[in-house]
Amino acid sequence: MTPPDLTLLEQAVKLLEEDQVVAIPTETVYGLAGNIFSEKAVSTIYSLKQRPRTNPLIVHVAALEEAIPLVKEIPSPLLALAKKYWPGPLTLLLEKSSVVPDSITAGSSKVAIRVPAHHITHILLQKLSFPLVAPSANPYTRISPTTAAHVEYYFGSAIPLILDGGPCKLGLESTIIGFENNKPILYRQGALEKEIIEQTVGELTIYQNKTTETPTPGLAARHYAPTTPTLLCERNAIGAQLEEQCAVIVFNEAIAEVSIEQQFVLSESGSLFEAARNLYSVLHEVDRGGYKKIICEKLPETGLGAVLNDKLKRASSPLNPHQ
């Protein structure tokens, strides 16, 4: 583990205290961070991302104890999860206290909070006197960034500082869990698998969004998307979808009928963990490769495979939902 550059950390602290935004590394994806109490910083984040103000932001704190003043209570099943998986890729959706600005919750009475596991961001949070909001450091609906280079590509000099913490260890967004009617609710699938969470809290109810409201990030039909038209399909259907200048992303085994130059393998060893870590980086590479179409092989529908399929389904959603 590389020790953080203390000079850059102090620079980040100064910028954040001055209501500016800084790109930070986490174990999931890179975030665009700002002071939760600064309307200027929050507005800058929404503006840079071109994100609707109806889409709330996730608060990042250094430890469970720092989440307590931000919420009315933590239901015991969710507290058990926090004690077990924080720091880590788990976000809890909780009733907010009066100190949390409505501007970061899209007017909702609930706030999403997590404790990130990356050592650089952990030290940064410890040095600050306020929590951070830190949505993924990418324009709204675009591919999430898992390296500092991805953030640089998106924003360039529009961000005064990018803290480079290397490639993200997990490469997928955090899992979001809430609590309604005495039941734990899964709002967003992420790096912490549903099956693992259920070992602590029992069966999860899957959130069904039947309104236009966005209680948490990551629920938009089109999300995590390349600019290149993208299609998710079963392996045996890929051949029928092939055309010139087409890239194919496969799980662990190349397809004989497709040239090697066109194929991108997520994990030669067949590891869903490795596939998750590589997915966004591969999508970034392919999206800039001059291809006219991207075809993604559907992964095994278990554990992280189900999470990856959800991300790819949203990435392949048409710009017009009626298409």
C-alpha cells in the first residue's frame, strides 16, 4: 500500500475547506467530493456532472461514530451491517437529522451514508471537520471512473485536484440498503453481494420504483453507459449481432468466431470479483477504441454476476426509453 502524498492531502483539505471540489479515490469508484454543508460545492458537483438535482448524493464519513449526528436513528439490522462492513462498499439509507441539508438529499427525509475503505480518502476524512458528498466522478449516466486517468479524461482542468489512489480495488459502486416497514430493502446492487448481506439481516426486499422519484443514486434506467451503442445478450446470441467495427466483451472465454482483436476478456480465470474490478476499465477502453457497437456477454446470474448484469443492462438501455 503506497503511503499518501501528505502535501497533496493538505492541498485537498485546503481546497475542500474553500468550498471547492476534489476527485478522491475509493475502493469502489472515484468520487467527486465536496463539503456537504457548502451549497457552492454541492452546486458545483451537480453542475460538473450535469446531474439532475432530483438525484441525491451519498455522504462519506470516516467512521460509524461520525454518521450518528447525521441521522435520527440506525435500525438495529442496519447497525449490525455497519459494524460488520464499514469501512467498505455499503451505503445505508437512513432518516436524516436536521443538520443534513436538503440540497444533498433531493428534498428527501432520508440521507445515504457510507464509510469508504480507501486509505487515502480515510486519512482525508479524518483531517476534515465536515463530511463529504462524493458521487462518482463522471458525467451523469456515463461510465464510472476506476482510475485517476478516467477522471482526468472526463473533467480535465475543471477539477483543481485529483487524488490518485491507483486503480479501484473493487471497481463497482457500493450496495445501498434501507429499512421500511421493519424490513431491510435493497435499493441498489453493488460490490457487496445481496447474498452476503442476507447472512446478517435475513431476506432482502428488492426496491421497486413505481414513481418518478429517485430515493438513491444508481436507479436511472440508463446509467454507467458508453457513448458507443451497447448491447447485452446471451453468449449464443452474440454471433447474430456481429457487424463491422464491433467490440465484444466476454466473461472468461474468447468466442472462436470473433477475431481476438475485437474481443475483451473480463477474467480469464473466471473470477466474478476480477470481472467486476475490470468491467468499467474495459468499457472505457472499448468506448474510446473507435468501434461502432459494443456487445457484452451476459454473465452468470449469481452473486456479483447478477450485479454486473444489472450494470450492463442499464449501460445498454437506449437514450430514448421508448426505443
